[in-house]
Amino acid sequence: MKILVMGLPGSGKTYLTQRLTPLLQAAWYNADKVREMANDWDFSDEGRARQSNRMRTFADFEKSHGRFVICDFVCPTKETRKNFDADITVWMDTIKEGRFQDTNKIFENPGNVDYHLTEWNDKNHINLANDIKEKYV
């Protein structure tokens, strides 16, 4: 099962994913770590598409081995989200603007998400894990 935790930079994607991962016994791919491994800090449209492809490749590998996998990354456009092709999408909608103006300008609020989180709290990860286990395990 491929889980996308998406949202603006600073919205709490990594915070949530770090706590959710052990509850689902999932593999975890963080966009910044993947960009660092690839030494690719290009945030042009082409660079963002490449990143989405990289994240999808890692996630598809884990899924093909029967594992839950969580990828946390901005995934700012309808096209990057479609390309990633998540089974479950979690939108961290906790801030109205991120710290990078170029990302703010292109970020498209997603139309359909499975989970829409509008605040950080100490129970989001627990509630989310329980719900995912109930629906998908």
C-alpha cells in the first residue's frame, strides 16, 4: 500500500510520517533524503517531475514486496500526484503558505484525498494508523 503524505513545506509531513511509520511497520521515504541521495536539488517543473518519478519507483518497489510504504513530499501539482499514484493520500493542510515562494505559487490544493489533516496534534498519527489498519489490513 502506497501512502502519500503531502502538503506545503513546513506543514508537518515529516513529523507525522516519523510517528506513523512504526505504527504501520512501513517503509519510509522522505523527499529531502531522496533528493540528497540523488544529489538533485532542481525544483523546476522537470526537476519536480523527476522527484515524483523517483519517489514512485521506491514506493512501487516496497509495495511489490507486500509492504506498506509512506512517502512524504510536497507533491505540489495534480500532475505530480497523478504520477506518484498513491493508494492513500494524506494532505497536511496545516499552513496557508510554506517558506518557499516558488512552491507556494505552483501548489495546487488536491481535490480528492483520503485524509485531510488541518492541525498538528499528538494523536493524528495514532488515529490515522488505526483507521488505515481498519480499512486496509
